[in-house]
Amino acid sequence: MSETTSDERPDLSELLQAVERGEPDALAHLTSAMYPELKRLAHFQLAQESPGHTLNTTAIVHEAYLRMASGDGKWKNRKHFLRAASTVMRHLLVDHARKKKADKRGAGQAALPLQEERIATEANTLAVLSLDHALRDIAEIDPRLESIIECRCFAGLNVHETAEALDMSVRTVERDWQRAKGYLLNMMEQDER
């Protein structure tokens, strides 16, 4: 049995190359091979949301697949593919939060009585939008910090996994993670004002 590197599975590199070449069904085969990990990513991201979210992990994975299928399909390796999928999933949740925020304005419908569950859901929607706004601002300051936040907060990677995924030293990730958290807290506090 041949050994695989810690970064690739036996035919994952072939699938990535087939996607890059634009071969029919290559992305479907890649997604199928990565499906358990994509579900884990989606589950992790949904766990950050309030209970009763209208999206589920399967819907997020399938919608992420559709969005990634319309992209350029140039992923270097498994980690790069998973980071791209995590980013797409984050954008899906942000888009969903924006839609919910717009829907809550009513569009001419009769007002509903105030319910505590709705307050919690609306607060979470605002937090998702605030986090997305902060990430966009951080990306302008230092794109590396945005990548670290995505790995830590959206992909559920620990410091060591983040360092490996971004090809950085653990110490650099730890140091940048502290900076990133400071920026995030500051920016999100400004959004609340």
C-alpha cells in the first residue's frame, strides 16, 4: 500500500487537477470525496448560530457546492479547498442573515407579537452581520488576520491546525490571533454604537 502525505488523500490531488482542468463532474467527485469534512465544517458553523436556524448542514454543503461550481476551481490542496469551502459557507450564513434582517422589516405584512425567541434570533443575525463587517475591515488592514479568523472561527481549526493550513509557524498564528481578536472586539463594539 502506498503512503500518502499528510496533506493529500490518494486521489484527491488528481481530483483537484481535474477540477482545475474543467473536466465534467470533477467537482462533484471532489465534493463527494470531501463530503464528510464539508458536513463537519457546516455543522461547526451552524453550531455558532442560534438554535432553530432555518438552514441545516446539508443545505449549506449543497449551496456551497453550487457556489463553488461557479468559481474558478483552482485549489492547491485539501486544506486550500476546505478553507475556500469554509469561506463560501460563511458568506452563505451572512447572506442568510441579511435576508432575515430584510424580511424582519415586514414588507407590508401585519406585525407579529414580540417573542423572546425572535429577539435572540434577531440579535444573532445582527452579530453575524457585525462579524462579517468587521472581517471585511480587518481584511483591508491585514488579509492574513482575516485568514486566521476564518480558520479559527468558521472552520473550527485550533492554533496548530491553523498554522498548518496557512503554512505559518504556531507562534505567528498565536501572536496574530491575539491581534485579530483585539481588532474584532474593537470593530464589533463600534458597530454596536
